[in-house]
Amino acid sequence: MKLTAYEMGKPMEEDVKYYSNFDPSKEGYLRTNGLQVDQTYTLTDLSVNPKERNSKKYSHNVRIRLDKEYTDKDGTVYNNYGTYVMRSYYKNPANFRNSYRFIHNVVPGFFLKSQSGLGSMAYITNSQLNIYIRYKTTVKSKDRKRDSLVIASGIASFAGTEEVLQKTTVTNDHNILPKLVADNTCTYLKTPAGIFTEITIPVEQILSKHKNDTINSAKVVLTRINNSVQSDYALKAPTTLLIIPKDSLYSFFENDRITNNKNSFLATYDKGTSYNYNTYTFNNISGLISAMNRSDKKSANWNKAVIIPVNTTYVTSKNAMGNDVNILTRIVHDMSMTSTRLVGGSHNTNAPVTIQVIYSKFK
């Protein structure tokens, strides 16, 4: 595989919403005549001793060396990029106090673009900038007659954290995706940023003859279609699905919302308990049905919902009884590589998708 690291001319700001098709090179974020480094790599680094590579302490990584001569935006020439960062610190240490000052005055960032290679997919869990430092120090003797000079070295690491914006640009093959979307014998889910499934809720049929009744529960089960071809490189199925009204597709994520169990719900596929069923189950979307019934029925999407693969974040807290409870704090698009087919579509050859509704009435 081959990638190129491009130096950015300006940082990506925190108060801007960036989508998965955002391309810094097309939007003018790369520095003109800036640093540009090519790197060829394999996902299994054969230059590392097999014993070390297979140990639990070893982290698979791709290293991009920035050790060539570097010229900054003011025309000053340095031995390498690390020297530029080090001298920037001595010139103005205040620019290293926080990530905002650092990216606006020292390192705006880098854009790593895949250039060539087929058959390998990497899920990057962490990125960091390492500056290797060598310095001299004088060790004083007590009588000051036998002073010695010691050459030492160290590493200063600038790790990517929640405060440092890391953005993935996804490029899909637009010749292939429309063909999958047009397949009406099933529906697809593909990540990252590939295909969602749209579902039409039969609100009018559900409420017909039940206008005075209360919907206690409405259960929807989505069945996976297993791969017909066995392969060691087949993508895994997404773990967690989100269902929300179609009109909330953008606003839900732009506003960092989480499910409220009124018009947004989660379903999880667990191999340990769902293996024999091969399904995603939304146990009760009655709130979504009620919300759709109150919506403007002149809208083309009033009874439409979307199924989206997501990643969730939970924190553990104590309840009033002193027991640990998991609290959902964040929902984001699943940016890992997953894919699956679901039963559905206008030409579905499997059992139809059903919704099980339980009503109650007062006498």
C-alpha cells in the first residue's frame, strides 16, 4: 500500500461541521508547496522480528518519517520537521500551552491520503506526532574537577485526542453503490458512509380502527441475509443500528443527540444471544409511530425512517440504590468497515418484514 502525507496550511476549526465526503485538498486546506511525503507500507510489517510483532505489547503501526530538509511558510529552512517544531517552542513556548494555539501557530495538521494498493483495509485507532530530541548536558562533580559531558535523547509525543480534531474522508465507488441500492430483492447497510436502509412505517394501517386505543408496544424485527460466498476477507455485520425519522438524518448527528426512546431507538446484534435468530430487534418503537401520526402528512417523508449503523459510548454511574448503571452519552456514525443485507425491498423473496403491535383500551 502507498499513502502520501500532506502538510496543511490551515487547521480544521472545531465550530465547523465536516461530513465524510469533506476533502481538504479540494477545499484549499493544504499548504501550497508544503511538506509532502510518500510512504509505502504493509499492514504486517515484516521488518519487525516475528516474536516482537506477535507479542501483546506490540502495536501495529505505519511510520511516516519527516526527516528531510523542511522550509516553513516564512521561508526559514530547517534540517527537518522536528527541528522546526523544537525551535518553534524555544521561539514562543506560549504556542504550546493548548491544542488551539498549537494548531493555529505551529502545526495545522496533516492530510494522509491513500494513493495506491488493493486488498488491504486498516482501521486507524490512534495517530500521533513524535519529535525525537538529542541534547547534551554537563554533569558536575563535587570538586568541579571531573565534570563530564553526557549526550542524552528523548521523545516528545503529540497524540491525537478528543481535543485534536481527527477527520476521516471517505470515497465510495459511485459506479457500484447505485447498483446495490437498486437491488430491490433486499436492502443494504454499508459503512463507512455508504448505504442506509429506508423503512416505511404503516402508521395509518396501525391506527386504523384503533383511534381510541393506546399502543403499548410496536416491535420490528429486521433479519440479516447471510453471505452466500465464504471468504476470509468478508466484512463483518454492523453491531448497533439506529432508527430515526428520515427528516432527522442530518440534524440528529449535527446536534450530537442521543436516543430518547420517543422517536429514536437502538437495536443491537449480539452473536452470543442472537446467533440462532440472525436479527436486529427494535423492541418498542410506539413513540415513533405516535410522533409520525402527529407530523405533517403533506410531507413526503412523514412516515419514513432510516436505519443507520452507529457506534455508541456509555459511562458507568451509580444509581440511587448504589448499583452501577451504564448511561448512554454519545452516538456517532459507524466509521469502521461493515456490510450486511437485510430482508426487505419491493421484490423481497423472503418472509415479509412485520411489525407486532399490542394495543390497550379503557372501558
